[in-house]
Amino acid sequence: MTAFPAASAGLAPRPPLLNSSPRLEKLKASARKPGEASFFYWDAHFKNDSVKVLPGEYFVHDEDMLITTTLGSCIAACLWDRERRIGGMNHFMLPDGAGDSGRYGSYAMELLINEMMKRGASRMTMEAKVFGGGAVISGMTSLNVGERNTQFVIQYLQTERIPIVSKDVMDIYPRKVCYLPASGKAMVKRLAPTNTDALVAIDRAAAQKAVPTTTGGGSVDLF
């Protein structure tokens, strides 16, 4: 296992008291598309501009600001065009459902891929890193939400011929994901399966919509 890098590793140094930047201010002032993440902030640990992707949202960028999310049974697909150096992340709760919503896998993947292609990316040079799908709620394994989400995204990417170059999925751990879209680098921290009330609430909401099928934390990995 590896540790989080030093706060300034690979990132440009900034004054310690600065909590914003021209890039953040520009992003905050820009109009957002439906489903596009809008929670922008200054990450004090990494000393970098950041955006948090909430359930049902996505974000695409061509600079190495941080794209972050926290996952229970949900999935985050991180796509990267290795030639154009454009990347993005989504966060979906269920494989499928009624209506056009980024909370459902098929639509979430379409939103992410389409936005990357609008910015010049090509399906032919995309690759993926996949995270999440944890069974974080004890006693709810019969619904298999995390497993179903994981199976969906793997099958979807296989169908689209987008190779999965790394993944950290399933098991019992919630995860925090930090992604750098221009370089395609991802950092994943497995969280202790305690004190995750917000994630459990999200997972319970997803489980309530799911149709059952018939059939210690704290480590950090670089992907």
C-alpha cells in the first residue's frame, strides 16, 4: 500500500492561505450543463483546485485540477483520452432506471462520453479506471446493488471497446476517489466501514429503488 503523496507532490506550489484561484472563480461563474458538477473548492491537502462530483453528476476537464467523489455501492467511471489528455468522472447509483438521470448507469456513461467527445476526445483512444461498488450496508447483500453496478459498468465498457486499465471495486469498503483528468492519474483511499452515515443513506435510497436479482480501512492506492 502507498500513502497519500506530499501535499505539493506533482502540483504547483501556492500560497498557504489562498483558498481560491482565477481558475476556480472562472469555473464557478460559468454556466453548468444539466448533470455537470458545480461544487468547486480549494483542496488544502493537495493544494489544488477541486470539484466534488455528487451522485448523478459528472465532470470533464483538460487540466489537472482534482475531481473527487466518495462512493459506497455507487460507481465512478474515470475516462481518459490518452492522446488528447482529456479526462472525466461520473458517479451513478444504479445500473438502470426510468428517465434521463445521471443516477443511472447507462445515462451517466452517455453524459460522460458525449461531453468528452464534444471536447475533442475519441472513443478509439479512451481508457477507463473504475471504482466503487462496495457492499457497505450489512445485511443487504440480497440486493447486490454494488455488484450489479460493477457488472454493468464492466459490460458497458466492454461493449464500447473502452479498455479498463485499472479498477478497485466491490468488497465492503467505502472509497474516496481523487482523479487528475489531464494525466489520467487516480488515487483511491479505502475508508473504514464506520462513520459513513451519509454514504449509507445514499446506498439505502439506491437499494429502495433496486429490484432484487434472482440469481478496516484507510489504505491508499495509486491507479
